[in-house]
Amino acid sequence: MAGNGFVEIDNVESLDQFISSAGENPAIVFKHSNACGISARVYREVSQITRPVGIVVVQEARHVSDEIARRFGIQHETPQALVVRGDKVLWSASHYGVRAQAIEEVFASASGEP
């Protein structure tokens, strides 16, 4: 499923690695359902992001999706995008609230980019 700027996250270790590899910058995580029309539409939206995006396909890695909900204290939804730094959620949205431009703006602001 990984393609474009997507980095597949299929276990908790790869989630930890993806987030820690961002260092002081935020990381973008996208939870996707391959059985949902809304998620397919949002996938196309998120694929426009010019930065690496960690993708969790819920049908293949539900335990990772559950860990994200537990770790960040958010309710599980798909599609759902998060911008995180370490163990803190800087921004999250689900369904049609997931917009590439909003994610790029939050990322740039959190990274101190102009």
C-alpha cells in the first residue's frame, strides 16, 4: 500500500521508529481503511503531502491503530490523520476534515518554517 510519500507502518516498532526518526520535527500519521470510500478519497488528498506520511492500514494493522488511540488519547476513527511530536498530538482530524493543506500548515508551523 505504501507509495507516493507514504511509509508503511504495520507494527508498533515501525510506529516508534517513524516518530523518532522525525527528531525535533513533527511526524504525520495517517490511518486508512481500504474498505471505505471516504478513506479512499482522503487517501488521495493525503497523497498530495510533500513530506513523509506514515500510513497505517487498519485492516492489516489494527493493533497499531489501537496503540495510536491509547498512546495519544484519541478515539479511533478512519480515515484519520495526526501530526505528532514525540508523545504529543499537535493536530488531528478525521474523515473530510483531513486536508493536505491543513496538515502542511500545521507541520510547517510546528517545525518553525516560514
